Amino acid sequence: MVSWSAAAGVVVVALGVVLTPGPNMVHLASRSIAQGRRAGLISLAGVTAGFVVYLVATSSGLSAAFAAVPAALDVVEVAGACYLLHLARGVLRPGDASPFTPRRLAPHSGRRLFLTGLTTNLLNPKIALMYAALLPQFVTAGAGPTWRQFLQLGAVQIVVAVTVNGAVVLGAAGISSWLQARPRALRVQRVVTGSVLAVFAVEMVATSAQR
């Protein structure tokens, strides 16, 4: 069983990643604004399926790799910290368009909405690196088999991501109108999210160096 501190760490990182504008948020927000909440929820189901695919692949593949080459975890930790810093830099960079900017989109069928959500998530580099380089940071010796810890930590990440993305789907139209009237709020969100990611990256490096 993973510790509460490990689960809390995953919650913080997962929130930082999911609140960083990326392919998933752009797809879900744009579909919800253009085609309605039902379309957004179907797309979210596809995105969630993508998370499950990553989780199964990670829990089986990386756990075996870390057991065979323990030093690989150190490499992953450094890569994870560098990736968080990269995300922080991208969030803090001004000028990027908001995911909630209204877009004209042709309506899609339910099947296409689901498959597009699934494909968008599977091809999302943020999520790939989340599972390959960030979740392993919270795997600890003595907390049970590595694959079981991956499943538990991944479940925490999925709950956080689905909750936030679900809120995006349900409130996309309202959020879009609110942000258009208050552009400064988007800048505040960028600063807060980017700062949290940067602080967590530094903490990861410091923790790894102390072991």
C-alpha cells in the first residue's frame, strides 16, 4: 500500500499537469463549447480510456525495468524533474492562446468523439512523461510490489485528471465567457501553476540527491 505522502505528492503533480493547458484540455474544452456537454463527456470517456492504457503499460513494463536495473530509477527521477521545469517554463511563457477560446468545429459522432479523445490522450507527450518519469518518483521500497504501487498511484492520478477535466467539460462555456471578461485571471493561473511545478521539480532533485 502506498503511503499517504506518496499519494499526496501524486495529487500535487497531477493537478499541476492537468491544469497546464495541453492537447487534452484544448480538445475537451473546444468540443464542449462547440458541441455541448454531452459531446465533451463522451470525449472525456475516451481520454480516460487512454489513461487506463498508460497505467496498465506502465505498471507492467516499468516495474520490471526498475527491478532489473535499479539505477534506472535515478535516471527517471532526473528526467521527471527536468520535464516539470519544462512544463513550468511553458506555462509561464506569455502569449499562448487559452484552451477556452471559442472555435468553430464540425459536429462529430459519439464514436468519433470517443476515439478522438482516446487518440489525443495516447499521443499527448505530457501524459506519456507523467507515467514514464513522474509516477515512478513516488514508488518506495517496502510499500509492496512495484506494479501494485504503480496501479495505486496511477488510480490517484486518474481520479484527479478526470475530476478536473470533468469540471472543464461541464463549465467550459461559462469559463470561456468569464476568462474573456477577465484576461488577468488567466495570467494569475499561469503564474500559480508554473510556480508549483517549478518548486516540485526542485524538491524532486533535492530528495534524489539526499538518497
